[in-house]
Amino acid sequence: MVETLVFLLAGGKGERLYPLTKDRAKPAVPFGGNYRIVDFPLSNCVNSGLRQIFMLTQYKSISLDRHIRLGWNILNPELGEYVTILPAQQRVSDDWYRGTADAIFQNIYTLEREKSKLVLILAGDHIYKMDYRPMIDFHKSRNAEITVAVMDIPISEAHRFGVLEIDRDNRIVSFEEKPKAPRAIPGLPSRALISMGIYLFQTEALVREVIADTKIKDSSHDFGRDILPRLIREGQPVCAFPFQDWQEGKEKYWRDVGTLEAYYEANMDLVSVTPQLDLYESTWPIRTYQPPLPPAKTVFRDPGRCGQVLDSLIGDGSIVSGAKVVHSIISSGVFIHSYSEIEDSVIMDGVEIGRHARIRRAIIDKHVRVPDGFRIGYDLDEDRKRFTVTDTGIVVVPERMVI
């Protein structure tokens, strides 16, 4: 019998990440040069020894399915290890997944068949490293039916999350999903305590609650909006597990990259000298699919035509040919021609940037060709005529766009 079964929710549309989600699900969006967003929770599972994983998909999942097939075939089915994709099958109704809780309910047959003691429910669209074993140990030590991973963030950002309050015993006493006026942590007026969207259930409790939720007519069938607030109002014991460095007592890195600004900033975090999220940590590797590509290279060292890469990440197979790249992420198979300048930008796979082009504070999706002499990020009014421009001035060029 498997003790802890994982359900990874990967069916979200990611509307606030458009146009990056125009043709792919949010968990399949590239991140950090080599990865997809979903690689982070999956790597956390494998590194935590949790190797029985069901991934629930729905929206434009072809790219995600392909990535899982190519990059996550490392588990051994003969040892009972797997990452199994579960698209909405309409097994129990004619509906597609209507919410996070409904996604679990529609797979209740699989849940009951596996007969695990615990079920860990994860979102497939967050960037973080987490060993789930301390949370499981905490859950067991409290004899809890439900445990929620929590962390504190600036109160100015808390309106995008489920905000909660806890007592001295780490029991959740109030929970409000995406409040307009978040409640501060007592004694810390600038901070709020939020749910990370990580839920650990006793299997019997999970089955009971998702079935009960189907009988509530006005429910949106979501854990954060419906099930958790209802249980807390009813006085049910729901515990909070603080996500922190237990040796230093500090919060760890966790980012919800559900908006273009958050996605951009999380990528830019990686190019700092000592990033809080360390991709080079050998004890906690982030796995992904790596195509067979040659090493990246820079060429030309002539005066005025020198290939330079400063404070940046460069993916395999990319060539910086007499161009300058500063504080940027360059994914695999990118070709940057001479005399071009790239600054504070995220360039995805297969992009070609022509001579004398200048790009600043931009996200360029896959397989775009930027013409010679073209500028992006220097005239936002002009950029808005062609591309998506965020409120903070980040220019987003969609995949395969002809400029």
C-alpha cells in the first residue's frame, strides 16, 4: 500500500499569463531557460521520495503531455513508481473539471482504488523547492485530517491568495480566498499569512469532503474558495504547516507565477549573483527534458564586435555572435547576431535575433525571428500596437509571431 499519493493539479488556463498560455497550459510554460513550471513540483515530489503521482490535465495539454512523456519517464513502473496523466474523463458526470475539488472528485475512483493513507494535493504552477516529508511528519504528529502549507508575504500582495489566521497551536481559525482587504498577522501589520495551495489530507477525509461539496448547489468546487472555509467555519481541525528553513527560521522561496509580471520577476530572480532559488544545488536537482544539443558558445572578440554575456543564463545550443547579453535568460537554440543588445529579458527556445536589434525588458516566446535593427522595449506606445505590454512595461511577444 502506498502511504502518500500525490495529485498534481495541472489543468489551469492561465488567463493572466496570456499570450504565453495561448497554445499551452500554464504548467507547461517554459521557465528559467531549461525548465517548464511543472518541473518544480514534480522534482520536489521525486526528491521527497514521493513517486506515485497523478497529474490532472485539461486545458491545451498537448505540450504538457509531450514534456512529461519525454522528460519524466525516469520513474520505474516495476517498482510501482509513475507519473500518470489523468485528463478530465467525465467518469462521474458530463462536466469537465469545474474546480480543484471537482477535479479530485471526478477521479475518486482512482483515489479509492490506490488505497493510500494520505493524499498530497499540489498546484502545477508554482516555482519553489520543498521537501514534503517534514509536512507529512507534522501532519502525523498532530493526528490532523487536513494540513495546509502556509507562508507569510507582504500584505500588499496578499489579495491574490487565500489569507488565513492561526492560533498558537497552528490551527487555522479563519480563511478567506483572495480578500480585498487582507488581514495582517497580529503584531506584523505589513505581513499576511497565505495558503500555498498545498494540501495534505487523510484519504478518508478527502473523499468525504469532496463528496459533500458536490451536494452544495452554490459551490464553485474549489478547495480554497469552498471546502477549507466551510470546514473552518464548522470548527473542523485544519492545521497550518509553516514553509520555512527550520535551521535558520526563515521563509523559503516560493512564487506564484500566475501573472506576466510575477513570471518575469521570478525569471529575473535567477540571474542575481546569489539567487534565493539555487538551480545549481546538487542535493535538490530540478529535473526536466533536455534535448541533445551542443554547448552554448559566444564568438568574436573584435573591437566593437565582441560576444559578451553578463549576469545571464544561457541554454544549450545557443550562440551569441558578436552581441551583448546582460541580465537575461537565453533558452536553448537561440541565435543572437552581431551588434545586437539584449537586456533584462527572457528569450525562449529557437528565437533568432537579427543584427543591430535592441531588446529590453521583454519576454519573447519560442521561434520568433526579430528582424535586423528592430527594437523592443524602447517605445512602449509602438510596442502596444504589435505586442502585449503589461502595466509595468514588460513587452511580451507571442510564440512564432512574424514581426
